[in-house]
Amino acid sequence: MLDIKLIREKPDVVRERLKTRRSAVDIADVLALDERRRAAITEADRLKSERNEVSKRIGALKKAGEDTSDIQRQTREIGEQIAARDAEIREIEETQRRLLLAIPNLPHDSVPEGGDASGNVVVREWGAKTEFPFAPKDHVALGEALGLFDFERAARLSGAGFPLFTGPGARLERALIQFMLDLHTTKHGYVEVSPPHLVTTATMTGTGQLPKMADDMYHLPADDLWLIPTAEVPVTNIYRDELIREPLPIKRVAHTPCFRREAGAAGKDTRGLIRVHQFDKVEMVRFVPPGTSYDALEELVGDAEAVLQALGLAYRVLLLCSGDMSFAAAKCYDIELWAPGHGGWLEVSSCSNFEAFQARRANIRWKTPEGRNEFVHTLNGSGVALPRLVVALLENGQQADGSVLLPDALRPYMGGLDRLTPRA
């Protein structure tokens, strides 16, 4: 959520930055409500001061033995006016907060302007694309031959978009999760947490999924709980409505399943694992002092890259343009893996700096060394998402005989297995 003080003092700057996001949000109503709120507060303060003065006169009149009924009636009338003003202020603040929650974050000055993914900038590439002396298969054909998953039975269980990993496929998924958690906790300094997979509306609102993206989420109306779309949601909200007194930065990592309806995405990359409604992901979250968050963002991207480098997979890092970033991000990098069977790049990580946007929504503050209470800056990044990582591992590791070589770093987590072989 944006700071109302920023909107009030620099409305033209806010409007211009929102335009770069191709946002149609109008801040005029927010500014009008802000003026009404401040006027109502001024009037309420005046009335309270007047009531105090009148109350002092009551005491003096009683001491003098004079009738105080008229002045007491005046005090009650002032009290009723104060109550009305306070109710008006609460109503204005609720409406203003609802409007503020609908305004996206402002892009950082370093974010390139653009309307969609065509405006994203490739920052760097790592590794060489795998070349084959044969026509490479896609992950669906490879996985079926290797007995890694069963999409037909999964569809009978839950419908389209819910994968069922079987045998060595389930083991591969578990091995990747363990490998990534170990890397982030032992090499990158993250503390592992295991959060709930169902969260409240307030929790989803705190990180910016609600109200904008409600149609993309799974909701349990009877309990007013939401299936998490990413571990970012519960992990960031661990400190909701708290004043953090422990030293910053705080680094947390979690593995969770993720659930996304992705309304409107039907028909796009729906075959196999590329676009699914349930998937596993390892997520990194940071809470850092303002002024350090952009250095922390570069480190966060490096932590995600380390996973892919250890697995020997070719990837590229993209700086997203203003019109392609998520609602809450001030700056975002995507990391994409090369998938030769698919014949293209697949996003496996998105690393974002939200500055104080999420912290202001979730009321996450910290006590500065100088003793001030300030909103922290929050960041998160996939470290990394499983389904497309599996796609890239299979398609890049495939051999002419139908087997798939496993990266050296993963073999200890597979019981020493160096390759997956087709079923007899």
C-alpha cells in the first residue's frame, strides 16, 4: 500500500509512475477523502477542546452554587457532535483504505517502461543450451516412458491441471525440494520455516493478493480461508501487526504446495507440467532495513541462480518492465530455464522488492538503531518452483536411449542414482 503522505505531497509523481504500469487507477478520490478526513479531524479536535473548556466552567459554577443544567446540556450536545465526527472519520478511513488497497506499487526508477512482456530486458544468460544429435523429446513423452507421472489418473482425481507424480517422479520432486532447502539454509543463511497452507483474508491482503487477484485464488467461504498461492503469503505475514525488535535482515525459506486457479489462463501451456493449479515451490523471504533492499534484491536473485548453476541448467535473468510486474512489486527479476523439448524459455523464479508496500498493508515495522519505528522493506523470490524445474531437468538431461542423466549435485538426494531409465 502506498503512503498517503506521498500521494498527498507528490500527486503528479504518483500519477506518472502509475501510468508507466499502464494502471487506470485514479488517485483523485483518495486525495478528496484525505482532505475530508483531515477537515473532520480538525473539527473533532476543536469540539473536544470546546468541551474541555465548557467542562471547566461546570466545576466553577457548581462551586459557586449556580444552576449548571444549561451548560451540561451544552456539553452533551458537543459530545454528540464529537461522536458524529469520530464516526465520520472512521467511515472515511475505511473507504480510503479500501481505495489505497486497489492502487499498485510504484515502479522503481531503474525499471524499464513497457506495457507487457515484450518490454522486459535480458540482463544476463548463464550456461549453454543443450545440443542433441537426435530430436529431443518433451517432458511429457519422457516422463511417461520413465514412469514419473500419471496425468490421466490425476485428472480423474482432481480435474485438469493437478499433476500426480509417481515412483521415481515423486522421489525426484522430494529430492529437489531437499536439495534446495539444504542449499539455502547451509550456504545462503536462511532459516527454514514450515507455515500453514490455509490463511485468512487479512493475511492474503497483507501481501497484496487480495483484493485484486481474488479470482485467481482458491477460497473456502465457509471458513473464510484461502489456499496459499505461494509461501510468500504466510511467511511474510509471520510478522504482521508486529514491531520487529530482532536485528535485520531476517531471512526465511519455506517449502509449500501452491494453489492457483489462474482464471483466464485456460488453453495456455496446459499440457503436462508447464501450467498447473497445484505445484510445489521453495520460497525465500527477506525483511530488511529501508535503504538496503535493492542490494538485498541482487543477492536474492543470486541465491535463486545458485540453485540452477548447481544443477548445470542454462538460464537467463530478465528485468521486468513496468507493465509486466506483479501488483505489489517495485522491481522484479524473472529467471527462465531453457527447455529444449518445449523449444523455449520457462520461468522458474520471480524475485521482487516490494519496498514498504507489503509492510504498510500488513503493519510490519521494526525498531531502528535510533529508536524510531519504521516499516521494513520486504522481498521474496522463488528458490525455485518445482514443475518447470522438472521439465528442464528432463529435457536437458535426456539421452538417445531414453534415459535422463541426473546432475551431480542431485545424486546424493536420489540415493546415489545417476540417471532415470525407461520402464521395461
